[in-house]
Amino acid sequence: MKLLIGAISALGFAATAAVAQVGLLTSYAGFQYTESVNGSGTVLTSTYPKAFFIGEGVNMDLVVQVEKIYLGKDCDAYHDIYGKGVWSWANGGVMVEFPAETFVFPKQELREYYEKCNQWNR
């Protein structure tokens, strides 16, 4: 019995460690993104392709692609589908806002530190 409890505890620890992995963020909606840094800021790339419906009515198309969210050093954001937006961070996590969509990454931080994008400095 002790062996079984120890194995279950170890599995629980491993699952927790996977969620807290550096360079991997999980959105409130449950999607995971890898994080990379370039000269312009941070890029969040979905670990799996996502499906988007573009347009309306008979003109609606289904687009399936790996999602990229660009977070600029000046707190600007860009998404291929949602266009231009803004982003900020606080102790509660990271928020990216576009006119038609908001991405929330609770209790997580980016690897790169952008002081000006702190919610309380805006």
C-alpha cells in the first residue's frame, strides 16, 4: 500500500512539474504555448494546431494552424487572426488583449522581464 501511495504521489509531482515547466505557458482556456525570445520581444507558439472560423455565413472558412502570439517590448501584441492588441503582466499572470479575443495566462511569468508592461506602470 505504501508503495502505491508513493507512486501516486510521484505521478502527482511529475504532473505538477510539467505544468510549471520553464518556457511553457498554459492559457486559462487550457491551451499550451512554448515561449521564445527574439530582438522584438517574446513569441508564444501553440504546441498543437488550433482551428479558427474566419468570416461569416456562406463565406466562413475553417483555418487550422499553429497559433503564434507576438508580445512586443513596448507592450504591443500581434496575432495572425486577431490583429493588433496589447499585453500586460502583474502578480496574477500575463494578459493579452485583442479587440475580439483575450488570452489569460494565470499565475505564470514570461522568461524575459519587461518592466514597462507591468499592469501597474501603465
